[in-house]
Amino acid sequence: MLRFKQYIVEAAEARGILHLPHAAEFAFHPDKTHLSSALNRISQVARGTAPITRKIDDKMSFQIKREDDGKIAVKYKGAGAKYNYSQEDIQAQHGNKPHVAGPLSDILEHAHKFMPKKAGEYQGGYLFGSSADSRTTKEGRTSYEPNTVKYSMDNKSEEGSKLAKSSLGVVVHSKLDKDGRPTPVGAGEFNSHPDVHMMSHVISPEERKVPSAVMNKINEHLDAAHQLAKEHAHAHHEGHQQHLVSYGNSYFDTNKKLNVKDYKKFVTAKGQKEIDKVKTDKAKNLKKAALQSSLEHIDKHADKFDRSFKIYHHVQKATETLAHSLAKTAHGGYKSHIGDNETGGEGVFSAATPEWKENIKIVPRDFTVANRQRSAMFQASRAQVKK
């Protein structure tokens, strides 16, 4: 059965929904200050001086608000979706999409039990509802699998006991200001109720301590990236940033280091697709000329692209090492599995600060690989349906 995220196209432009880049992607930013800031942020996260919260692999992102008059409304996060104040509103807007209407209906039914009395707007993720198949209990543990990751908790623990008895599971991780900008929500913001399991995204100082041996490995990669970044220009990334980020994702598919030869193959394949899309000779010739210009640019700056790829490799290795270390301590009492394999969950999120305006995610490689595999399966199934 296809999961929610596998057949809903998400709109990154929606109010409060921001793209969270992998730290290594800043190796390809045309402005080199972004790379140095990313390297500093990774170091700060490892040392415990930068803010982080747990990333939760939810089933559906939603927004919820309480207005000044006390009314509560929920909405799907996508662009164009409107707030729903009643079950009738939900059916009118999403009745033809039960995978949206169902979660929204569950959230709205229980919202008054956990929402603060004070007016405010929040963003979160739907984890499970009251349906019989939303959770399973096995060997003294209750588990739920919103999307890629299956979370479980010991029923004998205080939180595990609450989880087993609840009817709704959500994580509410951000508060939206009047302009829709999200900031992380701290512990204790919401009311506690036995019907609602609110998965915590908060990471305590004790949970984020990194062993010295692991810190040494992280610093080794960060130092290598800093050395390569010295006197390294980023102007050659102009016009290539999107391609570079997409090509960088191939690392998760192959575990192969990025290199100029394979990047040229990637650009050529993308360019050929653009050529094949157009019909007229004039349009095809323009696309061919653009592709040729792009390939010549790569050849001209091959040594610079090569250095960018080496920087990417070291940043990625630093974040993988950090993510796996935090997974052992910052799990919040949950065990995480992808399929039959125990994993480190979805990683952590470090929100933008006044000093640096970028959000950044530090994610274990195994989660990214599994997520990309699910996405590939979905794309293949969609292509088959179209035939």
C-alpha cells in the first residue's frame, strides 16, 4: 500500500514549510560564506552550542491554530489548502482525498485536549489515529510506522504506557509568527491528555553529548573541508547549483564519491532530456547549445568542481558521523527501525539563528537512502499507471 507521502506532491512554498537542506549542499552554494557558516554550525551542534531538535518522520504535515475567540482550526500544509473549523469543512475541502481528510478529522477531534488556551498558530506532523492498524503491540512494545521509520516504545515505561492507551499521535514542533516564519516549540507548550500522544522533538543537553573519539572524527573531516575551502572560489557554481545538488543525491544511491567525469555524464543526461522535450529544430538547437556551453564550463573549471566534490564528501562524512552519534543518545526513549533494521531515526534539525539565517538538517545516511528508495518506487508506480 502506498503511504501518504508517496502519493501527495508537497508544496515547498506553503506558509511555514521550509526546505531543509543537507549540510553538504552548502559546498555547492555560489556564495562561499554559506559553506563556512555550515561548517561552523556542524561544529556547534557537535559541541552542544547550537540549537537542535529531533526530526520526526511523520505521515502528514499539518498546521493548527487557536484564534483570539478560542476557535481551533486545522489545515493540510500544502499551498492553497484552507483552514478547517469543523468536520463539515474538512469533508467539503478534502472529502475526495481520504488520506488527507482522515488525519485532519482525527486532529480536529482531539485538538481541544492539547492546544494551549492562548491564541497561536503551529506546525506539526500527524503520526497515527484511532484506526486498528495505526499501531501494533508486540513483545511488550507499542509501535507505529507513519512513513519510512517505525518507532516503538516499551509499554512498561511511563511514556510507553501513555502511547499504548492514546487515540491520536502527533508531533507539534514549530510555532508560526504573523508572517508564517516557524520557530521551534519548547517542552511544556501544550496540554497533556491521555487521549493524545505528543511525541517529543525536544533534545535535552544530556542527550546530545558526543564522545571525544567521535568528536575527533568529526573534526578531522571538518578540518579537511576548511583546508580545501581556503582560497576556493565558488563562482563556478553559478548556473550549476541545482544540478550539483541533484547530482550530490546520487551519493545516497551509489555510495560513490562525486567526481567530475560522472558529473558531466549527469549533466549530459539532464540536457538530453531537455532536448527530447522540445519539438522544433530551432528549440532543439538552442537546448543543444546550452548543454554544450554547460559542459565546456565544467571542463574549464574541472579542478574547481573537483575540489567542490571533495569538500562535499568531507562535510557529508562529518554530518553522518554526528548523526549516528546523536542517534545513540538523542532517541527520546524510542527505538527506530527501517524495515527489519534498527536505525538512528531521521536525524536532527538545527533552526536558523540571528547569526545565520539558514535551517539545516543532519540526517543519517541510512534514512536518506531508504527515503530515496521509497520515492523511486513511487515514481515507478506512477509511471506504470500513466501507461
